[in-house]
Amino acid sequence: MAQTIAQMFLEMTARQPRAVAQLSKDDGGVFRPTSYKELLDTVASFAAGLKALGVSRGDKVGLIADNRKEWLSADLALLGLGAADVPRGCDATVQEIAYILSWSECRFAILENEKQLKKILEVRSSMPRLDSLILFDPVEEAALREAKAQGITVHPYEAILESGKAYSADHPDFYEQEAAKGGRGDLATLIYTSGTTGDPKGVMLSHGNFLHQTDYLPGLIGVNPGEIFLSVLPVWHSFERILQYLILQSGATIAYSKPVGSILLADMQAVQPHWFPSVPRIWESVKDGIYKNIKQSSKVKRVLFRFFVGVGESFAYFRNHLLGRYPRFSPRNRVLEIVAAIVPFLLLAPLWALGDILVYKKIKTKLGKNFIAGVSGGGALPGAVDRFFDAIGVLILEGYGLTETAPVLGVRLKTHPVIGTVGPVHRGTEIKIVGESGEILGPGQKGVIHVRGPQIMMGYYKRPDLTARIMDKEGWLDTGDLGMLSYDGEIKITGRAKDTIVLRGGENIEPLPIEQRLAESSYIQQAVVLGQDEKYLAALIVPKQENLLSWAQENSIPYNDYETLLQQPVVKELIDSEVSSFVSPKNGFKPFERIFRFALLPEAFQPGRELSAKQEIKRHTINELYKKQIRALFAKD
């Protein structure tokens, strides 16, 4: 049995050398295949070249690049040598790169392009140990001279590959021999995460952390050899990382795309993927795009769409009750549940089948003829998005995890997807819900999620103090997430413990459910709920610009530009009506959860600024960036 990721890759390559491991675009934009054997040859050659350069077992090597086939080659080469990579994407700031490479004591780093090289040269003095860089893409001569002047040697990726090929020709078993030296407890990667707190921490993940999940996840969600995954997420992040290893373990294929609507849809048609892993925001964008297209259609099509989506939601509701796909957070009689659901289910089934012919299939065609399911992670999937895709027959398996758990803690089962949850507790993983006084809570009771299992990190690099804050001596990790367990063992995430807002009256409020509900509005793109230590709740709201402009045109609202439109009283009345409608008692919200005031922002929140790489709201940053607007929301009249 494989003890490292490199060994796992070697075993799969031996079993099916000719199978396609990667699909990547050539210079003409056409997808070209790379077999497992071809990938292994590249990995082995690059590993030999790195070894000749001086990379040794135990080294930590920076890997600053986005999704591309060379990333996986570099990763597997380093892991086979017993080194650990320190990854980040090309959107990393100069300060982030300087911090993670210096704190990790990197002597070597692999970069995507000249832009990343210039970032490093800008802060060269803060990384005294760094002396060798390898670049995937060509670099201008001027940049090479500047690097040399600063004591850094730059090597083209192809040059390292060629030198390694020559060595591998004389030593064909070099990579296998190096990989055999590794063990399950060896460090595989240092992933730096600031999350939403702004405090960078190097999460140490071992080969064993990842292999625990690759051992059981393919069978759990039903991945078969040869199936294609469309890759669009940041590959340095733990979610995409485990997916790549899962794909290799399954003998499946990675197809590289971009999270850009026009590119993504074209690539789906080109490669016809079976699986599409993504973050909730992408699924939300897909749903919004569908509604946008329908809005521009004829009246007949709009009426048919709304009718059959309504039918789909009703059908899915009764089907899920019939099949036990709704979580039981309180005891209920299954016999009565089945009896109550079966007649409406049978009556709605023919209508759903008609809707599938007239509406749903046209939507599903966009995902490709081979599409099996989407996998959503990296944040909570909004309920409205979840229900929409469930209604039209598109399966989304929502998962849950943290970088500190490599990352999977739960994922819905393909054979029994329980909506509104992130699936059951999986093999080898223990989960407990802890109350405010440290007591263990039962099903249906909300508390902080604590986890223990083989996927839990080794700790934070050089920060045992931070490790001790969230992980006790018995191995239990405090996730900081609020949630509850169902009577059948499924997990439901309800918010973040640190995000809880406490009003002056002592009311505890989770902002996430309110923010998700607001985002269901056709006119609200993003929202952040505020109110810590205040008398009431307020919100910063980013409207959906395109929809708002269309509404203004339809209603003959005069304006000079978008920002002045947001100041119009009628616009504020529109948004106020939406806020009051969505956050109301009829939707399950308490009176003190009402939004009393809001401010409209003209620009959407951006990753690296208001959002983390996982698209999570960085509340501390927002409080600082918008302190003037926030102060006005809570100012006394």
C-alpha cells in the first residue's frame, strides 16, 4: 500500500500507463492529452533536474503558480524527492510571497512567470536564503540581469527538465528509488492560510493526511477510471489539491480551464466533463446566468421557466421527504413522512418529466452530456442555489472541510444526498458538537464543531502556540465553525463562532444565514451584516449592477452614472423592500435579526481584498476599509 502521494501515483501509472492523466490547451487553444506514463516521464525528469540543482529531502520549495499541467509535474517531482512545496497563486501580493518564502526558509522557488519574479526581486532582502528560481514561462533578459545582480540564479523550467532527462536516461529508476524512501508521516506541503483573520499560518500537511482521504473518497462519491474533472479552482488551495490527488488515485483525468464564464462553458463543451468541482460563488453565477438569459427571452418562455422551476422545487421537496433526503434534527416518524409525501410525489412526477423535456434538459446540456455531479466546497452553498439545482435535476455534492484538515471532513453521498447538509461523518473521522460550557451536544443542538482523525494537520509551522489554541493534546481540533448533527449523523454548518454578532441586548446572531438569504434577491449580489455591540443590525450591500440598471431603464429612472443611481431614493426603497421581504419572520428570522439600515456599495467585493482566496468574507478587512460607511450606519440621528 502506498505510503506517500508519489508512491500512489507510481502505482496508478503502473496499472494504466496509457490512460489520460491531463487535458491541457496548446497554443491554439485545443485540448491535448497527457497519459499517465507521459506525466511520469516528465515528473521523473524534473525531479532529477531538481536533485542536480541541490533540492534535497526535507527542503521546502516555493511554488507560486496558477492551474496548469506543469504545476502537477512540479508538485509530484518535489514530493517524490521528499521535499515539501510551499504553494501560492499568481494573485499573491508581494508581502504574502515575502512572508511565506522567508518564514518557510525556502532556498528554491518555482514561479509561473516574470511577474512573479519581479515580486520577489522587489522584496529580495527579506528572503536571504532564497538563491535559485525556476520559471515555467520565458523571462526577458533585463529581469534576468536584475535577478543576477541581486544574487539569484534563474533557471528555465525546460532547461531543468532537459538536464533531468539526460540523467534519467542513465538512471531510469531514479524517481522510483527516491519515492520509495518516503513515509506516511513526511511533510508534503506548507499551505499558508490567513482565512478571515489576517494572521498567516503555515499549515503542515503530511502525505498521510492526504492519503487518508484518497483511500476512501473515490469510492464514496463514485469516481471511476477515465472520468474527467474540469479544474478551475486555485490549485494551491487544499480543496483543489485533494481533488487532484483523488483524480490520480482513481485513474481519472484533470482538464484545466478558467473560472471565467465564456471560457468555462466552451471548455465544458470541448471536454465533456463528468465532474465539476467549484466554489459556491461559481454555482451562484451559473444560476444567475440562467435567470439572466430567461429574462431576455419571450414572455412565453419566461412563464414556462417560472412554472416548471416551481414544479421542480415542489417535486424535489416531496421526493426528498419520500427518500429520506431531508435531515432529521428532531425525531420524526418515517412512516408518516412517506405516507404524506408519496401522493404529491406521484402527482408531480409527470409534470417534472415534462419540465425536464421542455426546460431542465436545455440547462443541463450546457454542463455536457457526460455530467454526473458538481462538488461544491470552500464555503457554504446558499440554500436557494442548492434548491434550484436540486429542482432541475443537477446533482451537487456539497462538502465541508478546512485547510487544517487536508481538507475534507464531510461530503454528501452521491447515492443519498441529504440536502441542506454537507453529508455524514466519514470513515476514520470523529466529530462532536461542543456547547458554550464545553458540554457535548446531541442531534439538533447547535454548537462548535470539533474534529479528530487521520486528516488533521501536523500543526502550524514554527507556531506551536497557535497550534495549541485550536488542537488539544488528545488530537481534537476546534474548527471554529458552528453546526449541528442530525439524528442520522449528517453535518449542517450554521456559521462561524467568531463571526457571531452580539447585540447590546445580549442577542446572539449568526450573520451568514442572513447574508445568504439577502443574496437570493435579484438585486443583491453581496451583503455583509454588521452590529457587534450595537442596538440593531445593519448591512453593507453590493447590488447586482446589471439587474439594477435594467430595472432603472424599465422604470424610466434618470441618472448620470451608476454611483448616482445608487443614491436615488427609489433605488434605496427597492433594496429596502427586498431586504424586508427576504429577512422576515415568514422566512424564519427573528425580529432582532431584521436589518434596520444599509449602505449601498458600487463595487463588488474582490478576492485578496474583501474576500479570502476561498471567497469568504474578511470581516476585519471590511470593518477597516468601510469604517466611514459603518460609522454612519450606527450614528445617532
